[in-house]
Amino acid sequence: MKFTVLGSTGFIGSHVAALARSQGHDVYCPSRGEALDHQNLGHVIYAIGITADFRQRPHETITAHVTKLQEVLTESTFESLVYLSSTRVYARCSGNGRPAGLHSVNESTPVPVVSSDFSDLYNLSKLMGESIALSHGSRVRVARLSNVVGPDFASDNFLTSVMRDCIQKGRVLLRSSLASVKDYVSVYDVAEILLRIGTEGQSPVYNVASGCQTTNAEIITELSRLTGAEITVTPEAPTLGFPPIDISLLSSEFGFAPRCMEEILPDLVAQSWKYYSLPTRREAA
């Protein structure tokens, strides 16, 4: 079976490509800017995207999430395509007058955005990408990913930066409150289910998450136990939260049973200790 992984040098794309190869598939990983017109790409995983720095790169964000996707959809042939979106699109969701974070969201939940708020550029671009992708019919599916975690040691995302400070400095200063909450899912669980969505999926949109809400307090307690680091919170740190993610569709269709953070974190800390203990890493610190 042939898979084409677009964005294969990124964190998620590289894990998808590696897993597909380990399963014996033919895996094509085009380089950036490589012409794809008139090629049969097989089963496509569209993992091209801009994340944390989208505010500094608005035009590149639109190109990655929409323009390049449109080129692939109109100029290539493929058996299936999975477009990687994000559960961040649910950020403004609320219900019955309750604030976001107190009710679960599923694939059919309406997702409000505010175009005048520059922070919503990311959500708007992902939703546009979803819409264009789904307009091409049943061969195309959308995977809305929650906070994907794994051995991404060069990243500046929340979990990686906190673990790095725990190990290298022995102390961490949090800038979001202990009550802040997110859904975290393992990159290994994500890679496995994305390949299956591409070849077996029957629904247009899937929430790809753990379905578990994990607070900063829970993460910090475990990191302190595992590393011995001292952790403090800045005064008046904001509480950041997202709605619980309903993964019942993915579970019922595929038997998806991802690990929660309490199962992921010990192994991730062990991998981090090994990585940051390398001589070059100690010198850099």
C-alpha cells in the first residue's frame, strides 16, 4: 500500500511516515516545494501546518493550511486524503451559558470564530482547509488533533519546555495556573489511528484525542515526583482551558483506546532524561 506523507519532516508527519514504513508500506515523503501534479499519491496524510508561531507568520499559515492543500486536491490523484486539523477550533465553544471547558464537544459541535480577533486566524485557516478538503467527497477525511505529545525535544510547547526546565534547571516557573486544563494524546497513538482513518475511515470528521482532561496541577505533581524539580506559578497566572473532547466516534468505529497523560508521562520523562543527559545537551544548557 502506498502512503504519501506531506509535512514528513515535522513532529507528527515524521512519526506517521516511520510507522507506515515499519508496517511494510511504500512511503513517499516529498520535499518542500516538490511538484506533485499529475502523480498518484496513494493514501495521503496532509500534515503540513504552522502551529505556535502562526501570529508571526499569518501568510505562511494560510499557505500551509489552505493554498497548498488546494493544489494537492486539484492537481494530484489519490485514493484517500486525511487533512490534519486541530481541536483548537473548539476554543470558543460553550453551551447553556456556561464557559468553555465545562461541556464536551464532538464532531458536529458548531465552532464559532471571531475574524476581528487575530488569535482566531489559526482556527479560521484550519476550518477553511477542512471545508475545501471535505468538498472533494468521501475520499477525504478530517482529523482534528488535540495536544499531541511525544519525544519532540526541540519544541517550545508547554509540556516539552516544562520537562526541559525540570531536568536541566531543577526548577520551573509556570505562567498559566494549576487549574489550566488540556487534552493530551500520544503521538504514537495518533500515528497509528491516522493510517487507519486514511484506509478504513467512514466518517468525514474525527476528533483524535485522548478524551482525558489533564490539569497543570496533575502534570506538575507528577513531574515533581519524577524529577525532584521545584515548581512555582507566577502571581495572577491565567487559567487556560478547552472543552473536553468527545472521542466516542473514533472509539466506536475503530476501537480507539488511547493512553491518558498519567500513562504517557513517565516514559516521556525517561526519554527526556536520556536526551538532555547527552554531553552536547549538557554543554548547551
